[in-house]
Amino acid sequence: MATFYADPALGGSSATYTDDANPITGLDNYGYVERLVPMFADGINITSFAAGRATAAADSASAAAASATSALNAPGTNATSTTSLTVGTGSKSLTIQTGKAYSIGQVVVIASTASPGNQMTGIITAYTSGTGALVVDVQQTLGSGTLAAWTISLGALVSSTLPSQTGNSGKFLTTNGTAASWGDALVPSGNLAGLSNYTTARTNLGLTIGTNVQAYDADLAAIAGLTSAADRLPYFTGSGTAALATFTSAGRALVDDADASAQRATLGLVIGTNVQAYDVKLGAFAGLTLAADKLPYATGPSAMATTDLSAFARTILDDANAGAVRSTISAAASGANNDITSLDGLTTAAMQAILAGGVIGSLAQSGYVNVGGFLFQWGRYAGGSSSPTISFPLAFPVECFVVVPAAVGFSADANTVSSSSVHHVALRGSPTTSSFQAWCSFENEASDVFAASTNTAFHWIAVGY
């Protein structure tokens, strides 16, 4: 864990900053929101303090240099020598003027009078004022060669561990306890430009992109650019662009449903309660093209068609009972008119003559009656075939308008409908003047399956002239 203590002795606030989630000192877990700026301020204050100390040190150095210059220029600390010496470290003995103010422990520079770049710096270990004998322990050198003309003056040893100043303008000197080095100075005017590694700085601050903070994303920026409001839902209008749509309470009630069944209930579309469940027969009916004077009928288990239904036929179909039907067609009750018993055996010409007369007929279970030129016929089929052809009791002289069949149940018991199935009957094709063909079927209510039936009985009625 990295720790930064803002030492008040160096201009800091005495605060401590760490790179963990400590609630007092930590920068992690959004601690940087509260402590990042104060930490930078402490860093800048300490840097400013160090810069001030460096300035003071520079001023002291300047004063020392001035003092040294004054000392070097003083006659008592300047001397010359013609002793031949080879530039190098170690003890060097030479003869200078007598009466100089040198003492043991002083640092002197022995520089070539002709080429000052060749010099030696060391500590005086002995000086005899009366003879001018001088012994110097040389510790630092510049240049090389054996020379015999030297200028001796007070100097100073340069620390061998001080790093080079070349290319390090504006930096500060730091040490790890073993070696010194130059570091980047964070100054207010630099706006953190002095950082040598921004990635490391972000990591130390707990601001690693993709871990601690979100990397820039155009889609997120588009969402951030919206002005949020009540009952509004953000949505994308393109890559990196977004807008707001109205999001009503009804819409929210729909999207919070757990599944389609719950959504249908919310919309009031519960199948079997609010809307009809799909049925193949209803689908066939819906597929018909309805028109005036048309009657829908089944042509198969899942197929339907329409046939003509005249206005006159409808006056018969709306009658409540047989008496009402007879009244509609102006026919007498069965057996009430002995003159109208049977027309069996009449030729077509005879029938046409009868039709021109008045009300005639055969009032049997399968019979007919003529009313004002219209011929009404009826009958009953007891079963035996799923596609029977029924012959009219009397052929229509000109045309049969319509045949209406009605199933009544099994042939074995024509007046009783099975409790487990429903029987159906429909026309197959158009009737002729002498007959029609029916199609018989039953529907199993338990399995909802249609099938052809040979046991279906039905009554029928036909109208023509």
C-alpha cells in the first residue's frame, strides 16, 4: 500500500493519503472525490517549500562563493609554485611562498597556471610557513599531465554522488537514502504536466480506466447528453445518438409483466374471457366472403361455403313450427284436404298444368305443395351413406331455388342427438331439378374432430318452381 504524508515541517497539512479504501485516508472506493484535490494541494505546497529551500540554499551558495572569491583574492590564501607535479590523487608536496595563512584541513585547488583545466583539489595535511613547504592530500582531479607552473588557491571538494545537472532544469533533488537523483517538480502552473507516467498516476489515485472509472463511450455520452424528465424513456436514434420517448403509466404496466400471459391480462385480452380462442371452423367461417341473400354451410371438417338464400326461403325458416310453415305456404294440414293426397305418376305436362291451377300437394313425410306457382318439397333421410343423393318427391318443372338440410342425429334413433357427438349435414354442390347431394359428418365434442358419418339422419326442405 502506498502512503503519502504531508509533513507540516515541509509545508504540508499533516494529512495522510493512502491508495486503499480507508474511510479516513483512502483514495479508493470514491475517496478520491473528497481527498484528491487536497492531496494535490499538499504536493504543490511541499514542492513550493522545497523550491524555497533550494532558493535559500542557492543564495547561501552564492554568499559562500563570494566569500570564497574574496578569500582566494586575499594574499594570505593565494600562492604559486614551480614544483614539478603530475596530475593525480594522493599526497603531493610542493614549495610555495612563505608566510601564507594556510592551515591544516583547508581545501585548496592546485591549478596549472597556463592551462587551468588541469588541476587537483585536496586537503592540506601540512604547511611550514617559514620554508613554504606545503603537503596536500589530493582527492579530486581534472585533466592530466606533468606540469611545473601552478597557482594555489582555496577551493572546495565537489560531492561525487551529486547527479549531473545537464538536462534537468526545473527538477528537484531527491534521495532514496543511498543515491541522489533528480525528480519532476509539480508546480501549480504546470497543471500536472510534470508527471512522468500518467498511467501509474491514475493507478495510484485509484482512477484506473475500466476498473475504477468508466472509459469514454459515445453511447453513454449520448445518454448523458439527454435532459431527463418524468415519464420519459431514453432510446437510441442511431450510433452514438439518443432521444427521449414518452413512457406512460400504461406502458410501464405492460413492460413490468413477467410473461405474455400477464401482458394479455393487462391489455384485457385474456383468451377465452375477453377474446375467442382460435378455432379452425371459425377460421373457415371468417374466410367466407359474405353477401346479401347468402347462407353459409360446412363443406368439410374445416371448410365452409355459401349458398343462395332467397327472401321467400327466409319467410319459411323464421317460422316457429310446422303449422306456421303451412300457413306461410298456404297449405292445409296433413289429411285435412282429401283432394290433395298425391301427385305420384303425373307427367311433366300434367304437373305444369297443375302448377297453373292452385294449391296442390302430397302431405306425407316426404311430400310437396304448390302455392301460387312455387313448389315446396320436403323429406327425411334416415342414414346409410355419408354422401347420399336425395331425389325430390316431384321433379321441379323449371328450377330448384334452394335446399335446406337439418341433421337430427343417428339413423338408429333419428330423434335423439348423441351426448358425445354433434351431427352435421350440408349440400355438396348445387341441386338439380330432380335431386340434390348431401354431405354428412359428425363432430366429436371430446376431441373436437370432424369425420364423415354414415349414421346421420336429416330432414330437408326445397323451394323452386
